[in-house]
Amino acid sequence: MKKAGAASEKKKVRRSAAAASAQNGAADTPPRKQSTEKDVYQLFAEKVRDHKELESRWAVLQETRVEYFRGKDLVSFLRSHPEVKEILGSDKHLETDDIGNILLKKNLIVRCDRVVKTLRPGKKKLSTWPAHLEIYPTQTFSDNDAFFMWAFARRGPLWQTLLSFSWPVLTLAICLFPVYPHGCKLVVLYSCLGLLLTILCLLLLRAAVFGALWILLGKHVWFFPNILAEEATLRELFRFWPKKEEVEPPKWTARLFYAVLSVLVVLLLRHHAPDEAARARYQKRVYNIIDDVLEWSPRLALSGIMKQPPLVANETDPHNNSTDFQEPPSVPDNIDIETRNDISDEVIIENLETEDATFRQNHDDV
């Protein structure tokens, strides 16, 4: 009986030792298993981040632009798309809080908090998507006004890679603009001017609509509300209709003051607007500058033919009777200063045009 009891005890000891060794071996070998789990959660995080249903925004964290999402959005996303958790394998039945905590432990996401925690003047609640974030001291998952930053580099699509290689080509093309043919120069010039004019007209129309609605109705309505935003995606940048803002309406005294100020500014600009003669002179100067840029050619520069300076008589030589120098026509003394300046500008422009025509004729003869 004693021998049988001792044998059974030895078997129990051996079984416990085998179980302990198995546990130790399982504790020693999990690096490979943990690595696979890391890969699984990495794939899960990438899939969730690339999904269009999970809304995310960009913000500034310690002078760095980061992409972040809200905890409550992740909870609702996994509730409406449970098939995304199939990639987790055996952990697909975990709750969202557990999955979020695992992502935090694996440094795939980082919990953040808003920098501005007080209401701004005229606001009734804090911003839904803050533009500036800071790291939250307690790294635990929560869906109660919690923000989480993606802490891994996102794999860019193929078109972004190709676009990065096209930047040096675009830079070289801009540098070679002076040697373009005349037709290409016209296309580039008018395309850039058209784009710039479109942007300026859009901004002016946007400001005019806002000012009119603010003065007449007391409402803040900004069409294309994100067109000047720094942390906006391409889809948000061209969103036309503004979101409803809960802002207190302005006082009627402020609206009346800015209405009177707007009328005074319009009358002041109308009074000091340039006349037709000044506009024509300015337009002629601009056209001369544009013509100099468009008509420059590398053949002219390489041939060494340059514009000859006008001949000037030597004032120190009393015997110089050269007839090539022509003094500009004198201006009567009984004319005011502004008219005198206008006449002088017209004389200078006329002389420059005459010299330019002479130079072109000599160049054609050569």
C-alpha cells in the first residue's frame, strides 16, 4: 500500500513537473506567437485606417501634423462593420475597449487630448475636431471625448509615389520657361493668370456674401468654409455648403457700424480710382514688361545682339557738335506737377517704343 501510494505521488509530481515545463516552454516560446499577433494587429490597424467609413482628421501635435480619430467613432465603426475584426483571428470576439487597449500597448495608436479646454467667446460648446492636440497622460481606451492618433506610417498609394518623382521634372520645367516657344509661353501665362484670377474672384465673392448676410441677417455663412484651412483634406477643402455653427448673433449696433464703414470704404475707393489716362499708361507699362518676357529668345542671347543704349552727348566736351542726341521736348512751366509728370511719362514711353521699333528693324535686317 505504501509502495502504491509512493508510486502515485511520483506520478503526480512528474505530471506537475511536465505541466510546469510546458507552461515555462509556452512562456519562453511566445516571441514568435507575439510577433504574429503584432502583425495581425498591425494589419488590423492599417485596414481600419484605410477604411472610408472611419472618419479622421488632421491636427498639430508638438509642431507635427498627425492624423487622429475619435474613440466613439471607432466603437460605432466596429459595431457596424464586424467583418473587419475577422483579421484578428482568435481575438475577433474581443470588445472594442479591449482591442483599443491592445492597440495602445502595441504603440499603434496614442491617446491625445485637446489643447484648448475652455470655450471661446461666442461659442456654446468645444470644437468637435480640435486643430491642436497634446498627449494624454493615461493611455487607456475610452469613447468619452477621447482622441487617438495613428502612430505608424501609412503606406502611400502608387499615385503619390509617382507624383513625388514628378516634382523635380516640374521644377526643371519652371526653370526652363524662358526658352519655351512663344506659343507655349502664351499658354502658360494665360493659364496661370486665369487660375489666379479665379482664386481672387472666389475669395472676394466669398467675403462679399459673408459680409452681406452678416450685416442684413446677422448670420455667419462662409461658402467653401475650409478653402483657407491648413489641416484639411482634399474633400473637405472643396466642400461648398458650410456647416451650421452655434454662434451668438451679433448686436445690431455692430452690424450698423460695419455697414456704414463698408459704404465709406466703397465711396473712398470710388473717389480715388484712377482715370482712363492713368489706367492706359499703367496697362501699357505692364504690356511692355510682358512683351519683354515673351519675346526673349535664346537665339538672340547667344548671337550677342543686345539692345543698344541711346546715344548721349558728352557734356564735358565743348567741341562736340553731334546731331545724334535729341533733347526731349520741353514742358511749359505753367502746367501743374501732375500733368507735367503725365506728359513726361508719355514722352518717355514714346521714345522707348521708337527705340524698340528701330532695334527690331535692325535685328530683322541682320
